[in-house]
Amino acid sequence: MKKLIGLIACLFIVGGCSCANDLAADAVEKYLNDYKSLNNYVLEDIDELVESENLTEKGKDTYKEVLKRQYRDLIYTIENEEYDGDTAKVTVKITVYDLYKAQEEASDYLNTHPEEFLTDGEYDNDLYMEYKLETMKDTNDTISYNIVFTVTKSSGKWYVEQPDEETLEKIHGVYNYNED
């Protein structure tokens, strides 16, 4: 699931531009709306990511559901825009499913119930991954973050710059906020 960050990076490069806009926030809104509407390139990247994971077919299907639900249900509001020539900082409040918490709960369950993830007396990672993905799919817990997007104007169009890894993890609900 670490490959999720690579997927996110590709989506920001492809989706970070708004072709008919006057404001930097328009580029950010277009990008986030592309996620919410599951545009074709978003779906293609989800498929590519899931296929690269070592999951059972059931696990791949569940993982796709988790990602699609996360993107569709993402809630955001533009909080602020600050301009400095052809560069802008757009602050967005996002609310996403807390997939980090769901993963932690699955890990805790594994530690307290290891016997449930055995096949012929041996640990079965496929059983655990299916449990973990189902836990992620079923979570209704959400978390909110304020994210500052850097947006630049080039040839009359605003483009969202590639966010750092921490920002990407927050967008996708997998940020380890216990490290703060």
C-alpha cells in the first residue's frame, strides 16, 4: 500500500491544472473534484495501483472499493488564498475517512487474535490483508486537516504543484498523526 503515494503523485501531475480559471483556487477545486467524480485517469491509476499490489482477487476488489469511497466522499472547503505574483498558497480544509486509524485497529486485532489469521498452523498474510481492507472499507470515522497547496501560474493557467508526502498521506487518510 506504500505505492499509494506514487499514485497520488501521478494524479496531482495530471489533474493539477484548471484550463479556464482566474483564481488559483479554481485549479485546486478542479483537482479535488476530479478525485470526487472518479475521472477516467483517476480510475486508471487506481486500477494500476491495485494490480501492482500482492493481493488476492477479493483483496484487489476491496482495495478498489476503499479508494473509490475515499475519493468520492472527500469533503473540502477553500479556506484562504494568498497571492504573490504567479504563485499562490491555497488553504483547504479536507475531511476524509481515517484509514490510518482503521489500519491501526486491524493491526491491534492481529496482535490480540493471531489465531484467526492462520492457515494450517501458519500465519496467512492474505487472511490478514483481507481483514485489514474490510476494516478500512467499513470505517465511518473521519479526520480533518488543513492543507496548503502551492499553485503556480504558467501561460495563463494555474497548476497545483506536487505536494509533499505528508500532504498526500493526509489527503488519503493514511497520515500517521501519532508521530506529531
